[in-house]
Amino acid sequence: MKIKKIMPRTTVCALAVASVFQSAAAATQPYPSVPLIWQSGTAAIKPNILLFLDTSGSMTTGGVRYNGGTASRIVVAKAVARDVITATRENNNWGLMTFNGSMRDATHSRDIANGTGILVYDALNPTASEQRIWSDQWYSIGGKLKQPVLDVSSTTGAANYNQLISTINGLPANTNTPIPSAYYEAIRYFRGMPEGTTANSPNTQYTSPIKYRCQKNYIIFVSDGEPTGFPVRYQLGRLMRQDYILRSDATLRQAINNGANGSWDSAYSTARIAYLAHNWDMMDSGRDAEGKSFNDATGSPVGQDFSKQTITTYTVGFQANVQLLSEMARQGGGQYFIANEGDQLKAALTSALNAIARDAGYSNALSSISTDATGKVTASASTTMNPSTWTSELRFYKYLPASKSFDLTSFGQTRYAATGSNILTSRALFSTPTGVAQVTQNSFPSDFNNATFGINPTRPDMPSIGNNTLFPITLSNDSNEYKKLMQWLLRWGTTDVVDSRYRDRNQSSATGLSRYMGDVSGNVVSFGDVVARASGPSDFDRRKFMAVPSNDGMLHILQANTGADKNTHPYIEVLQYVPGTMQRGNASDTVLRNLVFTAEKSYSSVQNPKQNFVAGDLLQVTTEEGEHTLISSMGSGARGSFALMVGGKDKSGSPVGLDAGLAQVHNSMPMWDNSTGTYGAANSFYNQIGYQFGGTKVGYVAMDGSTKKWTSGDVRVAAMMTNGMDAPNTPQLGLYVLDHMARNYKRGGGLTPTGTRGSLIKHIPISRAFSATSNAEGSAQQIIDAHDGLTAPQGIDINNDGIIDLVYAGDFKGNIWRFDLRGDSSTWGARQVYKSEGNQPIIAEPNLINWYDGKVGIYFGTGSNLYQGDLTSVGKQSLYGIFDDYKNCAVGDTTGDCRPTERSDLLSQTLKATTNSKGGEAFTISTATQYTDQSKRRGFYMDLPDNYRVTTTPEVLTVTAKTAGAIWNIEKIVGSNNTTPKLTCTPDSTSTSGYRIIADANNGMASESVFWGTEVEKNGTNEIIVSVAYTGASSRSIFLTNSQAALSSTGVTRSGTLAQKGSNVNCRSTQNLVSQTSTGGSQVNQFTCVNNDPVRLNRLSWREIF
């Protein structure tokens, strides 16, 4: 009778199944769930998975539940193996190994001599041991490959699949448990070494299943107890001494020596072998099936190395907590599971199939930049991006002036819990159909239940097959499931393992902080007074508040840390706001009801796609009284925008928002929301609102005409938004002007109330009808025809009095519109400024300059990256500068010199590729076309090289009254929409790069008044270099300025403090242009305005699109 050491059983919860079983419903937005810049192609190279099943005698133990009945461990293990392999056969190559059999199975060994027993060898001693094991004695060495790892798919591997299932069905339970030698045998198989199972001697040559240099390789090892059999030193025997990897590892030799005479492997030598398999190169020579060297790293994505083939080990203790298995998984790069029942074993096996980790890169969301008292850049608050877990971290980097870059070798981080405690520093606000609910740690609102979050075992918008496997949380029938979900969403526990069905957001996290924030695609903003001054050269000034939108469904609000740990933790999270009522396709398709999908272990699979929620941009506006308001658009996450009162003081000096205390923040913070009428009144036109890319703008508007300036009897703080993109119900596109603060700001008026915050002041429609066909998308033109909408608006103060006079927006058909607020609000109207040819979409708002002669310069670029088809269907795109003669052309003037400008009216300049002084690719503007009559100029255009597009707002600056510059980011995304899997390690995947192009804002020519660096750079033919290159995808580029005003130096709306005066200031001397790219983090480009005084650099505006 075999005696096996069994560890005490522990209490565990069922693990969630995360494998790709069936097809599930995709997200309902019209946009790809994964932005184009993060997408990668599909390879047909499947991972190799060797399943090791324990066939020891103790596996005959009965009473294991599975599929409504009970059976022995071996019967349940075989049933689970069949189910998992069958469910995943199309996605993986599968093989099977077990422990080696009884003595009679080894009678062919040359080391058995006429009944004298088996001669065994010492792994640590070059001479043979005298120990012999007699033929009538139970022995156990090694593992037995029952079926090689092969294709088992239904189309090309049916025979292999049938053979594998048949082999599993016939497995007995009659061996010992020699885990060390059996696991090592699996490693020998993957390496293509000779078989070593019999009497410590090599036998038949294995053929390695590793066919491609990029192929993933896994061992899933299932056992119900600790090792038995020969002592470890004899299990490994002389095979170890013949293996250069094992014999050269001093740590392994020491572990074997420490546990030399025991079979339980108390020194964890097997775990060390797992470590070596995960870290050493298993195929250090030869060529793969593509004919490439196994040592060729070409095409390796971030975080992977194709030149190194390794093995990841997952282990399962089946009705036992096996410490050796736990250590094997830890050192082998995998995960250890405990399964007491069949369902848990199934979940453990399938969970182990999803371990493909990628290192975190940078998000291309624009950072928040800090400066010192002199205006010099000192730090950046940047967000990382980890596409394997779809999480981001906020990191604070010090600026290095000498290299004009940020020090990425060290960083500060956000603090989420009280020092030395598990008590979180934040609380949450949930916007629900009945109002805003405040939630503190471990508390649950009385009206919350499963229905609040769409948890329902019969939820109708789920796929019909594979539900319980893919969505065990969503389809739970546990009436308290919502409490577990809230615990996971709000990070109340110390880990993400609320129970084992929930996704681990900290997987592969070096800092352990990945779980606290979903992926960030919108901008980071800081605002409020400076409350923590820099304490030295390694520190920086901090404004009181910081806000970060995230696709975990939350807007994260932070406050500056003034405590002793402010250098390591510059900010502390204090609030999470969930705009739960925001909708996508219909009233039941809300943020609140879709959050549950992010908790599933199947999240971000084809069946359970990545979700976008708070994916838009933030605008922060402070009133003159000192109230800090924040407006967030939802981007591709849902339709609409919302506004919060974050903090500060009102007109009486009383604190508001967070500054008024936390007890009533659910009542005091929410201002208005397009999706609900439970607070504010911005929902009256929600059925006309689409997805807001860019953001809502805020400024003063005069109800009886901006020409009256501050003598107007009614001045409001207005929030201005358009329909956005892809609105339902074929809306009348136009500008919506909302009463943001619901007060009259006329001078001397005492801020009398004007109604409810968010009330619609005016809808200003454009003159054309909404146009979106239902035709299939293929070409660039078909994409344009299939969608419609307006960009975010941009307002401008043309007479420097602080009141917005004109607002501009582009549309997806390529037109530009002016919304004129100069007259009485009853006369506000729209005028088409530029009439396009209908083949160049605009998705990012234009930027504006008010020129000396009564014209507004409107600067934009064309191209789209919103839709999946945009990846390969780019079309011919251009840069534009259009002039609107607002002085002479009223809204109703549409003829003569006031007719809409067309492309044929514009100067044409040529962008030409060249080489810079360092030999790198660059661009010049090779033409110098001039206007025949400057007073009647209509603008210019410049066609981009093939495959380039503009998806961000350009930056502009004025040098003198008649001199200005404009800077565009032109970007190329190289990828393929070909979804056919390819037998290659380098399938079509997206790569992004671009250039920042600078031109004279008057005529589009190369400028000698505004240029990069400290001197004009020219190429060999004396043409001015107008470009600087960058890698990755870039945010909008923004100039730093010391002004805190909500109007820029050119009079356009942005984040800042409202003031009853303008802020026009021309460019002076050297300035810094700040950007964020997905590969390099925050970047600063320096350039010069000629013959002007020095400028102090301070304030940052915000990124606008993706």
C-alpha cells in the first residue's frame, strides 16, 4: 500500500474560467474597443500546452463533486481534462504526460539484469551508487509522455484530438508521485532531448514541440499530494550530470544536497528546475519552421524576446495544498491553484491558459506638467498603459533641463490607503437612475442590488453559449454578488481576489498599484492653489487637486499630499466618481450595467471585449469667486458629458465641493449630466447627443450680444458642446450652449440665479442635414459616408474683453462652421466657413488666431482614427489654415466675398521629404506661394504624404500682430485589418510614428519667425526643416505659459480661471511645446520666436482626441 504525504485541505472559492470558449456580444459603441494604436495582428501560432495528470494510487479517492455527481479524483480529473481540451482545442496545441508506471513497465531497461534490480545514480556524485531497487519492489522514476503536444483542432487535428481523448479515458491510477523526475522529464521533452524516464538513462530521442521562436510553452501540472518515490538525488540521477543547464546551476545543486535523502523535495529543487525552464533558453540553436534562427529577436513586441524560448509552469493542488507545487509555479512564472471540486479544477486549468504578459508602456494621454516659481518645467504626472491588464498607473517624473526630457529611472506615485493601514483614503460617488449615491469602504447603499449592476442569470444581452464559463459574475444567481463586485471595483481588499472568479488587475505589476486605475486615454489635469511648495531640487510645487479619467468607469480625484511622504507620494486619492447613467446604444446600455464585464477573467478577450467608459478629455474652469469646476466628456465610452463642483469657495467665501467636507459631496459635487435629470438640467436634449471626442468648452457669453461687452444685462458662464459623433435619432447637428453655473455675471449684479445648472440656453443648428448611410465600411470614403457629427467646439474672444464672440467646429465631412454669438441670443446662428469636397474627415477641433484685420485664422488637419476601417483606409489628407472674414461677413451673408471658402480658393503649399543635419528623415515646405491680395486671403492647404493623417488639434501662437505660427502632429499608423491568422511570429500589427510640422500661420510657408530649436535648421539645398520626429502615438501638443486664465494667449477657450478681461499675449523668445507619446512618455520640444523678450512657462492646456 502506497503512503503519500497529504497536506491539510484549505477552504477555497471557485476560480473563474477565462479561456476562449464561445463568442460573446461585443461592446455596442461604433468604435473599436481597443484603440488602433494598441492593436496587433493575429498569428496562427498556437501555444504548446503539456497537461500533466497525476496517476498515483491516491487519485482513486472518491467523493469529488463534478457535473452534479461525485466520483474519484482520477475520474473527475479525466472528465475535466476532456472538457477543457475540447473547449480550447481550436486555440491551443495539447499534449499529455503522466507519472511513469510500475516496475513491469520498465522491464526493457538495460539496467535490469536478471532480477538483480535497477541500478540508480546519484545526481551529485559522478560514480554509481550501490543502491539497487529489486524487481518485486514498487519503484517510481520520471514521467511518461502519453501523447506529444500536437494540433488538436477540428479542421486539421481531428485524429490527434481523438487519440488524446482516448488516451485520457484509459488512464489508470497506479503509480507513485515522483514529481521531481517527472517534471524534469517534461522539460527534456520540450527541449528535444533523449527520453530519460527509465532507470536514469537516456533512451528514445524526443522531438521538441517548439516549432516557432515566438511560440508560448506551458506545463500545467496537476497532483493531489507531495512527492514520493526515490530520494530526489536518485530521481534526477546521472541525467542531471549530463545536462549542462542543470549541472551548471549552483542553486539547484545546493537544493538537491539539502534534500538529498528525502523524496518530498523539501528544499524545492524541482521549483529551481521550473525557474531554469522559465529563464533559460530552451532552444539555443537551430532554426524554426519559418527558417529563422531560434536566436533571432526580430519583430519582438514590447516585453517579449523572440530569441529566447522558455516554459511557464502552472500547478494545481487537487484536494490538497501541495507546497512544492506552489513553489514550482512561483519560480516557474505561472500561478498555483487549489481545487477541491471538479468545477474548481476546470476553472484552474482554464485560467492557466491566459498568461501572456506585456510590459507597461506609456499612454498617449497628455500629462499634467508642473513648473517652479520662475516658470521652468520641473515634473510631469504621466500615465502608463499595460494592455495585458488594461490598467494604468500615475507616475510623477522629475524634469531634466539639460536633455529636455524626464527622468524615467525613478518616480513618485499616488497613495491610495492611509499610511500603515488598509483603510482607503477615498470614497466613491455613483450616479444612478435615482440619484447620486455616496459609498464608503465596506458599506452598501440600501437601494443597491444585483440589478443595479446588470447582474442577472438571465441577462438578455448575453451570448447564448458559454455564458456561465465566460461570465460567472455577470450571470451569478447569488443575491449578494453586487457586494463582491463593489468590493472589487472600489479596491476595498488588499488584493483583487475578492473570490477567485474575479480578474487580477495586478498581474505582472512591478509596483503593485496597477489595480487602482483602469487604462487612461483622456488627459490628466491639475488645478487649484499651490498647497505644497517644493522642498528642494527633487521636489515640485503641487496644486491642490488633480483629476484622471479612466476606463474602469471612474473619474479619479486626487489631492496634494502635504505630509512627510509627499516626495514619494505627491498626491492622495480622495474620490472616485462613476457616471453610471451615461448611455451608449439605448437606455439600458449604461456604464453602470457594463462595469461587471471588467471584473470577469475573460475580460479583453474576443468574447468579452475591452470596455471604454470615461475615455474623454477633461476641462477645468475656476470661477472668479474661486469655485473649481470640472467637465468631463466620455469619449468613446458613452454619449455625453458631465460636470462636477470639485472644491474652492463660493461668492460668500464658504467652501464648496470636497472643501466643504465629505458628508454631503453626493449632493454638493454633481452639477449637471447629459444623461440624467436627477441633478442639473442638461438632459433635455440627450437623445440628440453622440460621443464627445475632445471636450466641452466654457466661457462667458453675453445674452444680449457680445458686442455690448460687460454692459450687457445678462452674462452667463456657458458650457458649449456639439452633438459629437454618431448621435442617435438623426439629429440636427449644431452647438448647444448650456448655463454652466446658473448665475448672471453682469458687473454689479450680485450673481443672481438664472435657473438650474446645465439648462439649455440655445441650440444653434448648422444648415445641412445629418448624413450617415448604413452601407458597409471599406474605403476611406465609405467610412466618411457611414458616419456624421461635429468636432468639439472652440470659442474665441476677438476683442480681448473676456467674453466669447465666435465658436468654431469642424464636421466629419470636412466642413468648418462658425457659430456667431455677437448678437442677441435670439439671433445666434451658424455660418459655413469652409465647404469641403466631402472626402477629408475632421475629428479634432480647430485652433484659432484672431488676426489684425478682422479675420479669424482656423487651423486644423484631416483624417480619422475613430473606426476600425481607419487602420488601413486613410485617404489623402491635408493641413489647413482657413480665414473667416467675421468683420465683413455676418451669419446670413453667403455670396460674393462672403461665400464659403472652397479648396480651389486656397494657396497650395508642398510638404517634401528630405534629410536633416543628422541624416534622419525630415520634411521641408518646398514652395513659397504668395497671396495676390493679402486683404482678400482665404487661406492655404498642404497635402500630407501617403498614409499620414491628423487626429489632434494643432497648436498656434502669435509672434507679432502680423506674424504667427501653427504646429500640427501628422501621424502614420501602419497596420492591417486582415483578421486571417498567419503562421508567422510577426503578423500584421500596428506601429505608430509621426512628425510635428511647423508653418507660417498666414500662408503655410516655411517660417523664419517661428522655428524649432535655437536656430533655423536647413538642408543641403538651403530649405528650412519644418519637422521634428517622434515615435509612438502622440497627444495633442501644448505650449506652456505662465497664465492661469481660461483664455489662451490667442483668446481661445481652455482650462483655467475665468476673468472679466482678455489675455492676449504674443509669443516671446524660447518656448516649450509639451507632448506625450505612447512610447516615450512626456516630451518637450524647444523652439524660438525671433526678436522678442523671454517668457515664463507655466500653464498647460489639454489633449483633445484619443
